[in-house]
Amino acid sequence: MNPLVTVVVLLWRGERHIHRCIEHVFAQSYTKLDVIVIDNGSEDSSTLESVKAKYGNRCRCIRNSRNAGYAAGMNQGIDAAKGEFVIPLNQDVCLHRDFVSECVRRISCDAKIGAIGGRVYSWTGDALTMKLRRGEGGASFLRKRFQVYADERLEREALVFGPAGSFPLLRMRMLRDVRESTGYVFDPGFGTGWEDTDLWFRMQLRGWSCLFLPTAYGWHVGSGSVDGKATFFSKPLGYRTRILRNRLYTISKNLPWRVFLWLAPYLIATEVAMVPYFLVRSPTSAVAFVLAWLQFIANAGAVLQKRRLVQSSTVVPASYVRSLFVKY
């Protein structure tokens, strides 16, 4: 019997892409779907109303009065999900018609797989290209300077750190396990940025694995809600601050002490190098760097409480966590 799969689409300023995104969801060869569309406080109500008018009898629509951030909004959708598996789907994504069937076929073969991620190609203008999206198109691994990178050369199945965050397939049992052991799925304190990396870390610490499945793929615009301003330096100051702060949150919460000490030289060198790099490349990013550290220090007590919960629920050895970091 085919298991039910919930697709959660988080909508915010998504009028340019949302209809094509949903069309590709309902065009899936796998038809046992539970679809939820959450408008996360968009300034206008017309986009969600148009979704309701076209798909209202095939999906559930929820409107939030304010933008609670990606983490809280997606948690809301996961809480409402009925499926055995969940796809947190960005609004600017088109899934290949066999994406869900491929993922369900493979994840059903191994009960320890908590997540599956596939290839991510570029959705550019109206074209769904066969060009891999830089930074997320391949298999995801960790650098010792604490940065996720995508290995585009890998063309076979492989166990990896985590899936691309724009359209992973996640096992609901894994999500419940992470939530019961650490208090939440996506950390609502993150708002937007690094919330997926933080979840993949806690998933790995609980003993779940992630599989890269190149036969499952889709297309992503990237930062569709802000007109495709996908690079770090093109983002508003507040967003850059959150990205840098949330990276510090993720390091502080998830690294066991032995792994932290092993990575300390790389982490310190990276933090020191950021300052002159930002001053030359983008002085306002140097401001974001300082603000990020100030916010991190101000919230250090709460972060340490979360760390204690994460570390006390870890079931894998430090040697395994070290193996997740494959290059500088």
C-alpha cells in the first residue's frame, strides 16, 4: 500500500511562482498526496485566494496574520501533516513528476533513512534548465569551517549530511523523534536561515541518516520571494545578520565538545578571516558580522539550554560526528 505523503508549501510574496509550483505537485506520478499551503503573512490576500479558487478542493489553505519566519511557518505545516512522509516545499520550486515516487520507493527500503535529497537544477525565468544550482545542486557535505557545500560530481546514491533544503522528503517518524528529544522540528528562534542545517544536525545526532538520490530531482529559483536575490551580499542587512548569527547558534547547539575542540582551529581561523574579507568585499556585511555576535551573546543562555537538550539526546559517537566533516 502506498503511504500518504504531505507536501507543505510555505507562501510569502510568492505570486510569481506559486501556481507553477503547485501545478507540478498535482502533476506527480505519485498521487497519494496531502497538500497544505500556508500563507505566512503576505501583505496581500489575493495570492492565497487565487490558490483556493483553483485548488481549494485538493489542498488545505491556511493564512497567518503575520510572517512568523520560515521555521515557525513550516513547523505549523508539519504539525498539521497527515502523511507518513513530509516534503517542506519552497514556493519557487518545480518538482519532476517522478520526484515523490522515486523518494518513496527508496526510503521504504531502509527504515533508518530519515531524509532524502535529490539534484537541484535552476529554474531561470520561465525555463526549467538542466544546469545544477550552484551551492545546492549536488550531494551535501560539511566543511570544517562549518559550511555546507554541494558536491556536483557525485552521480550515484550516497549517504550525506543532509538534503537540499528547498525540497527534501522527510520521514515523519524521524521528525517526531527529533521534536520529542530536542523540543521542536525547525528551531523557531532561527526565523529564516540555517534552520534546515540545524535540523539535519539534530537528525544525524539522533542516529538517522540522509540519502542523496540523484534520480529524484526538481528545479529551484532561489530567493523567489525577494526577486531572486540569492547571494549573501545581495540580501538585506537584517537577513545577513540572521545568517551569521544562526550559524553560531548551530555550532553552539550541535557540536559535541570533543568535536568542537577538534574543529576549533578551523572555526577560529574562519571567524578571524571574515572581518577583513567583509571589510573589503562588503562593509555592511562587517556590520552584520558584529551584530550577529552581539545577538548571539545576548541569547547565549537560551542557546546553552537548547545545547544541553540536544547533547543529552545524542546517540551517535563523536567519531561519527567528525566523519561528517570532509574538507576545509
